[in-house]
Amino acid sequence: MKKILRLIFLVIIIFTLYLLYNVATFSGKQGEAVTVLSTVEFKQAANRLAGALRIPTVSHGKNLPVDSSAFVRFGRYLEENYPLTHARLTLKKFSAFSRLYHWRGTDSGRKPIVLAAHFDVVPVGEENLPLWNHPPFSGLIQNDTLWGRGAIDDKINIIAIMEAVERLLSGGFEPARDIWLAFGHDEEIEGTRGAKVMSAWMKEQGIRAEWVLDEGYAVLQDMIPGMDDPVAIIGTAEKGYATIRLSVSIIGGHSSMPEKETALDVLAGAIRRLKQNPLPARLSAPVRDFMRYIGPEMPFAQKLVFANTALFKNIIFNIYSAKGSGNAMVRTTTAPTIFRAGVKENIIPQQAEATVNFRLLPGETREGLMQHVLNTIDDRRIKAVYTSFNAASPVSSVTGAGFKTIATAIKAVYHNPPVAPNLVIGGTDGRYYYAVSDDVYRFSPIRLNPRSVKRFHGINESIPLSDINEACNFYLELIRRGADSAP
């Protein structure tokens, strides 16, 4: 018995030493602190962003009309407020409203960089208007805060880019490599007439970019468990998007004489099975990278887990799966969104139809997802067809020039926060720019916390004036470092 106890004790000791060794060798990836090249006060940036927010460039729906006058007015607003940019850069328009600027560099042998953003915004429901502190298109500056739809998604990025470019031009700056500014007008409705068309044109012209930066994550405060200080996250990939329509047809009849199963019963059961049996959790490459970059900066308990992911994978999945946002990071999610059946309260419907939306992890295939759905439903009476399928984006490099340059600019402007890659769970225009570059990144130079993040597409969208100045300085720093860096 003593020998068995000694053996168990020895195993425990070896196991503990193994865990601690992994922690000890779990080296940091943040590098040395960075000093900002120069900090500029952009005194008029807040006022110019306020003016941009007053132009209601709303995308109501993919097949719904837009107020074209607002989109034209926004283009003119940029031309009036950034005269040097429009005098020195070449502008090409796509689908009437999207704008692609070309800033020619001094060395044509270097690959260009692309800075992307969008200027359309989501609508504001009339029922929500009373909940806004200020009218959503007022562009009101009050108490060091700018209020309005588009303040953080995504007019801040466009105005900050234009402010930086205008300032650099006024100082005589000449980039070594070409810079393209790609401003889409329909990102909120899938970007098919904006970013998709612009990237296709660039590909046709033989343009191959060193890297691309679009909107995405931000500098996060109190949003990474275990991290009290701000953390900057750069998206290196985004989840895919798929929708499957389920339908069933069973003889209906009068509600006074229901059969054992109706079309509604069958379809409701299928939806229940899909929700109760989601696709398995797994760690995609961007999430693994996140753990490798942020783990060494975390308190010991979290560091121990992230340093030993192979052993603690189930613990990680349980922690992530506890919340919707975390669950979306580790699995392809299943979300029933539309249910259609019935025409009258006393008629049992003969047909029922449901729409189920999936957000796909990298590596999820069209065939694999459909097989999961059919196997889970396990009912031949139900027909399943795709109405859309867009695979997750490729995963951009964390060792290339793009990630390093963006991370350096972040550290310089935001006082050296930890920087980590991660997976973007929503969709951006960035997915289209893989047509012109292997490395597409997603970061918005704003600060977000658990309160302000709810304002994305929500009520009382707003931004502190200090964030606006930081955003302008970020792009100033990024262009100086990125446009001059070696190929």
C-alpha cells in the first residue's frame, strides 16, 4: 500500500512540475515598450466627426432603397473638409458612393498598404428614439462626449484616417510605399457593392498589398477576465456566415381535431435538437494565438491554464461557454432567427418553415455543417437548404510586418498595453480584402468597456473626445511606421 501511495505521490509531483515548467517557459510576446514618434493635438477632429454624424448615411436593408442624397453629401463633406487629400491623392468611386483613394509612394518596388473603413450606419428604430439621450443624428458635443450614430461604428475610423493624412500632407510627408484608402458605403448590408467591388478592381489591376487594416477589435478595459489594465486586441480572422432554411409539409386541418404531430410540432422539435446539440467546441488558430499572447500577462491561475491548454481544454471550454460572447469564440454557433407557419388561429398549418443562422469557426465546411444539421435533426420529413454560405476568412499572420506595425502603433499611442490577436465573431468588409493581401487585420482605435460596447448598433452611441484625438494619432503613427517600413 505504501508503494502505491509513493507512486501516486511521485506522479503528482511529476505532474505538478510539468505544469510549472510550462508556466515558466510560457514566455511573453509583448516585446519592449514603444515610444510615440510624436503626439499631435487634432483640435478640429471632433467637430469634423460631429459634422459627419449629422449626415444620415443609413443602410436600411440589403434590398431596400437608400437616401442617395445623404451618401452624396457625405462624399462632398470629405472633399470640403480635407482639401489637401483630395488635391494630392487620386480618387476613384465605385457603385456611385464607395471611395478608393490612392496615395502614390516614392518606391514603386514596395508593396502598398490598405486602410479600410465604412461610412454607412445601421438604422435607428423609431420605437427607440425616446431612449436616446440626444437625437441619433444630432452630432452633439456635450460634457466631453460626442453623441450620434456612427460615432464608434465606423465614421470615427474614416475621419481619423483623413485627419492623419491631411496632417501628414500639410507637413510634406511622402510615403515610401503606396497607400490606398478604401471607404465602403454598404458594410452594414454585407459590403457587396462597396468593399467587394473595390477589392475586385484592385485585384484586376494587379495590386498586391503588404497588409490591410479594417475595423474590428479595440482597446478593451475590464473585458478580459483577469486583466485589470487595458488590453488591445487585433482581429486576425473573422467567423463565417451561413443560413439554412428548414421546411416541412404535413396535412393540416381544423384545430379542433389535431393529429398527433403537426408541421409545427415537427419543426419545433428539430429546432430544439439543433439548439441542444451544437457543434463541438474547439480552439481555432486565432484563439490559440490570443492565449499565447495574453496568457503570459495574466495572473498565475489563468496563466497556468493557458500554458497547459492541452490538459485544461475542457475547463477552457466550460469557462468560455458560460456566456454568449465567449461561446462564440470556441464554437460554430446555432441561432434560429425566423419561424413562419399558420394563417389563422383555428387552422393547423400544413407547412412550417424556420431559418437558422450559423457563425462559422475557421475550418468549418459547407458539407460538414449540412451533415451536422441533417444528422442532428434526424427526420427525413424536414428539408434543409442553404440560403447563404460564406466560410470563415483565412487567418492572417501574427509574425508578419502588418501585425507588428499595427501593434507598435497601438503601443506607442495607448501607452504600451498588452496586444493580442483574436477571432472576430462578427462580419466586416475585411473579408473581401484577402483578394489583394494574405494579411488582413481588424482593429478600431477606440477604447471600449462593458458599457460602451453595448452602444455598437445600440442606443446612445457616443465617443469621448479624448478617444477621437487618440484615434487620429494612431493612424498618424501607423502611416509613418507602415508606409516607411521595409518590404
